[in-house]
Amino acid sequence: MSSRPIHRLRTALVVGVCTLGLAAVPAATSVADPPPATPGGPWGEGNLSGLHSYEQLWSTLRQIDSSAKGSFDVSPAPRQSNTGRDIPVVTIGDGATNVMFIANQHGDEFVVSEGMVSLIRTLANGSRSSEEIRESLTVTIVPRVNVDGFDADVTDTAGRTTPWRQNYDPSCTVAPCDPFYAIGRGYDMNRYHSYSESALDHPYLPGLDNLNPVPESVAMRLLWDERQPELVVDFHHQGTYVDDDGRMITGSIMWPNADEEAERLGLGDTWTETIEDSQRAVAVMLNSVESKGYANITRYPSTTTPGIARNAYGLLGSASVLFEMRGGIGQKSGGYIAKTAETTGFALLESVADGSWLTTDLAPVRNIRERGDFVEAPERQHG
């Protein structure tokens, strides 16, 4: 397939101070009259049973490597976490087109990591579909970026233990701290992806520097620099929401929307093309689960913060997608969420491999519904 050139930006400057916000968690929710949800559960809070621990994740990836078909590599990311842990990076295939999937940037959004492990296992098997993907693409998958926030044996200054959203960097204990920093705990790494010419650039300081304080975000940008992916997909979790019919929303999806920063940087038609390619990738993913009873996907009401992975890699020239899956759930529903991540990811890779993603009809994107109302777990409803 023909490939769009990936451009490199010269400088980046974000004007103003960004206020701390949690994109995957609603700022305020009324609990007086929670909308009904179908199904009505199950619910769960931080249940790690059945999930790969840090050690188990590395072990499983090496086991897959030992029997993998075709080109397959498991290696550490270019930077370690603040506790000295290696971040696992899986590279599958040796095709000319690069695609990059990352997941679990927020430590408490972990079911998508399991979906990536399943996708890795599928891509390494002997099926003709997987073989064709390996021949056409080089696929980079980081199944768990935030290895510390998931299960490191650490506590923040308030005595709380993982899993939590941020990385581990309790360096600031008294305000003011950096933007998107939780006092005494660490950074929201999904706000610290550099989109300037340097992976080390701090996205919220003027001018070019080497002051980015988040090693995991720097590691992902260094991978981007190395691989120059045509497409980046970032898998997350959100809370539980319902649509107008009361049906539970299992995921929400979005493309780059940092329009103001793109205009300031003078990206012009390049930015327009990036958005359209990103939307075509979204359309492929939506089509792949349209008939699946376990999937109900809406548009994610995202912010325009340029340092978010979805926006940063879009500003750098890659088509870019954010996929927020339902989180805070029990194991059965978690299996459906992991399956959705695997199914949409595999369908997208097939489409990029044969080039059909760039001609996919945008009707699913034009018709996508807005995300509905937030639903509290039953034990939290009514005070």
C-alpha cells in the first residue's frame, strides 16, 4: 500500500496553564436519579484477580515469543519507570508499514492490557490472516505502559496503594505542582507526550527543552521516533455510561481534535488529512463490532489538550485513535471488554495491511452517537 509521509514538527509551545482534569472520570455526577442500565452489572472496584501481574505479563509475552510464527520480538521500552521497571514492547511482523498500539497508560485501567495480550497471541499464530498482517506491517504493541501505577509495591504520601491512575513520582508534595499531577503520587502520563521535535520536551513549558518529567511518556515518544508509525491507537477505560435506551455503553472512541494547536503550528491541509485518516480508522473499528451484541460504542467527549497521546501523535503526523472501554467492572464483563479491544484492533490491522482503511466510508463516524449519562455502581447510588 502507499504510505503518507510522517512529518516532524520543529517546535511546540503551549500557552497558558492547564488545569488538572481526569478525562476518563466525570467531574461531577448526580446520584439522585441514576438512569437504568441494561445489563445492570456486574460491577467491581480494582479487582486484579485474573489479570497478569508485572512478572506474569513478561512471562506470558516470552512464552508467546517461544512459539510465535514469523517475526516476533519482546524487549524493553527505551526508558524504565521511576521504580526501575522495564516496560514491555512487543514487535510483530516485518512489513514496510508501521502501526503502534499502546494500552494501560493509566494504572487503574487494566482490562485493555489483557485485550492486547490476546491480540498479541492472535497475531503470533499460524492463521493466514495473521501471516498477511505480519508480511505487510510491523506492529508495535505496548500492552501496559504504566507498569508502576498498576501494581508496583509503593504508596503515595497519603498512604494509598496501587492500582491508581498516575505513574509513581511523589516528588511534589505541596502545591503548586506541574499540570496534571496528583500531589504526592505522580503524573497523568497521558498528558505528557511531546509533540515537538524532541521526545524530552515538556509539553507545558514554553520553548524547546529536555525537562519532560514522565519517563513512560518519553519512552512512548522515543518508540514513535524509532518506528514512525502510520497509525497510533491508544486503549483506555472510562466509567460506566448508558445510551438513551438505557443500554450500557461498552466503549467510546475519538480522533485528534487539537485544532487550535494545529492552526498555531501551521499544519493546514496536513492536519485535515490526519483527522480524516484517523476517522477512517475509527470507521473500521466501529464496523468490526457493529453486529456484536457485547459492543455498544459511542463518541468520546474528549478535550483538546495537545499533550494527550491521541492529539500529540496526530500533531506529529500519524493517524491517531483513542478507544475508551468501560471500566470498573467484574470479570465476565471484563472479558467482553478485552474481546472488544482485540476484535477492533485485529480488524484495523487487517484493513491497514491491505490498504482498505484509507477508502473506508466515513458514514459510521458521521452517525456515531454522543456518550450518554454516567451511572454509579449500585452501592454508591443514593448517597
